[in-house]
Amino acid sequence: MRPMRNILLFATVALILAPAAMATESVTYCQPLSSLNTNWDRDSVLPKFDPSLGTLVKVELNGTLNWTQIVRFEHEVSESDADISIDQWVYFELTMHDDSLLTNEWTNYSEWYVTVYDLVTDFGGTSGFNFTNANLTSTSRKNYTDCDDISEYIARFPGETKNIRTRARATVSADGSGNYCSVT
């Protein structure tokens, strides 16, 4: 009779815990960063999880990069037309508590044909161009389920925060014959 009692006790406990486990809720904290030019380092500050809300079983960090990159070019050579190539690169990273990186990277390559300088520095016409890569978005995710990792995100006192190093870099380069006025 004793083995049956243990099985019934386990079944009762499972029924009590199962509804609680199925009612798992999530808490979301966001740290939007204001628009900045590139090549910056700063801290993102997020509140740590308040243990009075329950048991933290998973931490999911999302790094989303939204950016706009503007390219303006004017070919200032009066002797010849030219083929110009533009390389663009954008990089964003978050440094996690374990020094691993959550990164987003975007690259673009384009080719342009420009004529001899048309005597107007307007970044248009036949001797120039301009374009904008607007509202480009990239998201990376990192999940932690290990107890040691999760503990890094649980508050020990009310209002405790977690600083996450945030870094962004970007470049635009032009390659081709002749002189040019601007690549921004």
C-alpha cells in the first residue's frame, strides 16, 4: 500500500503545479537609445528582475538596430566618366555579463556610373548621386536558461539595474577613378 500512496501524492502535487507552470508570464524591459551618429560606446541600463514577481526561468535579450545611412557623391573630374563602387558597413554590439557579444551587422555594395563633372555640386545630375538606406532593421537574440547566468539578471534589492555596454560603428567608402567631393 505504501508505493500507491507515493504515486497518489506525486499525482496530486503534479496537478497543483501544472496549472502554475502553464500560466507562465513574461516581463519585458526596454531601453530605447536616442538617435546618434555612429562610432559610439555607451551603457544601456535595464532594471533587474524583481523576484517578488515570481521565479525567473529564462532571460532573452534582444538587440535591435534601426538605422538610416545617407550616401552623397559628386564626381569632380572634368576629363572622364567613371565607375564608382560604394561599400557600406554598419555594426552594433551588446556586451553580455559573460563577455559574449550580441551583434548585428549589415553590409551593402553598389556600383554607380557617373559622367564628367557637370559643374554643379548637387550630388545628383549625371556626375553625382545620393541615396538613403532608411529604416533598416536587424535583430539578434541571446537566451540564458542556466541558473548562474539567470542570477545575473535578478535584483538583490529594489531598483537594482544592469548595465549593458552598447557599441555602434559604421563606414561608407567609395572606390573608382577621379576625385570626389563627398561620401557621407
